[in-house]
Amino acid sequence: MVEHMVMIKFGEQTTKEQKDEVISRARNLQNLIPGIIDLKVGHNFSTRSQGYDIGLTVRFERRDQLEAYGPHPEHQKLVAYMNEVGAHPPLVVDFETE
């Protein structure tokens, strides 16, 4: 299995409604992009958040599915929207599990 973890931080101008829209659009990716086994996304409530607003995890069976996910047009639409509403470059961790 391959785990793709993303932490997203926004500028002060980004509204809660825009962050909610990011979450909604991200959740829909599981219906639009082949290879996604599981996708979880939500608002970060940790007191140790270091300013990150949203956490996302996506699970795939294989690395090639993760590699296809990044450039997929539906993923790129989400990235474009995030940039439009003030997202900073995300923190990303990818790893394999047994």
C-alpha cells in the first residue's frame, strides 16, 4: 500500500467557506480518479498544527497509481482552486506500508 499525506496551509485572506470548498472538492476526487482506495480529508483541530489548516490522506495499492494521481486533470483542478484561494505550498509525505 502507498500512503499520500498532505498538510495544507492558507493565507489569512482565505475564508472558512473556501476551506470547506477545498475539503468538498478533495473528497470528490475518490469518485473521479482511478486507483484511490481510500481518501480522508478534514479541518485540522490540533493545538500543534503549526498553522496547517487541512489534513488529507489518500491510499493507493501501488506507486504508479500515486504517480498518475498528481497530474490527473481533476487533481490539477483542485490544486488550481487551492492556489486561487491562497494556499501555501503544501507539506507532503509519501510512504509505503506492508
